[in-house]
Amino acid sequence: MKILIIGTGYVGLVSGTCYAELGHEVVCVDNDSTKIEKLSRGEVPFFEQGLADLISKNKTAGRLQFKLSLKDDVNSSDIIFIAVGTPSKENGQADLKYVFEVAKEIGQNLQNYNVIVTKSTVPIGTSKKIRRIISKYYTGAFDVALKNLLVQRLKQLFLHQN
């Protein structure tokens, strides 16, 4: 499976590396050129036991890449994960501007069916907003899911199968 992860903070980088370790082809995208350059050299921006070794191993194996743009990979991926930051506003609400910017960029570049999963911490109703944003630019079929809802649904299917 080819996986596109947008955002190389803790959640995105660890998730992408683990998916690569499971044998999937992973492209991690971030708009921070310094971060992408460092990751491409094997420099990890935070400490997580064993992560640097897994990144190195999977980069060498060709399963893990780091890029500045999603344009080349959005249509060849099987699933897209949005894992960008959602910092708190002064009023305590999540600032979703980065999530919505990514949704717009996905919509502007999407040309075929894909599943977009939000790994970022977002409030209820965000998936509908992401769908609306993407639909402004792409009129074909796609699905949007929250990671937690996807996991819950998979648990239900697994635990209640006949």
C-alpha cells in the first residue's frame, strides 16, 4: 500500500515510519524545508526510542521518503493521512487553519478516488468541513474519516463478525 502522510510532527513522523516498517511505501510531506532536509539526512527533530534507526532502515529500503510537496504523490497513494498541528487559539478552541490548508491543497491536486484520514486532533464536524473544502476543487469520489472513528469502526467489525 502507498501511504501519504502530511505533517512530520510527532504523530505524522512516527506513524509514517511505523507504516514503512510494516512494509508499506510511505511519503511524508511537510512544508518546512529545513525539517525535510534534516529528515532526508536522517536527523530526527525529537527523541523517540529507536525511531532514528527505523527511519534510516526504511529510507535505505526505499519505503520511506520525505518531500516538500504532496503534488507528486496525492494521486498515486492509496490513503492520505492529515497529521498537521492543531494549536489552541486564545479561546481554547483548536486552530484548524493548517488542516483546512491541507484539505484545499489535496482538493486542488486530487484526480482520482482516495481516502483521506485525519490524524490531527480535531473537533466534531471537522470531517464535513474537510469534505466541503476538497469538493470545491475536486468533484470526483473520495472519502474522509477521522482516525478515531476509523479505529472504532474496525473494532466493531472485528469484534462483531459472524
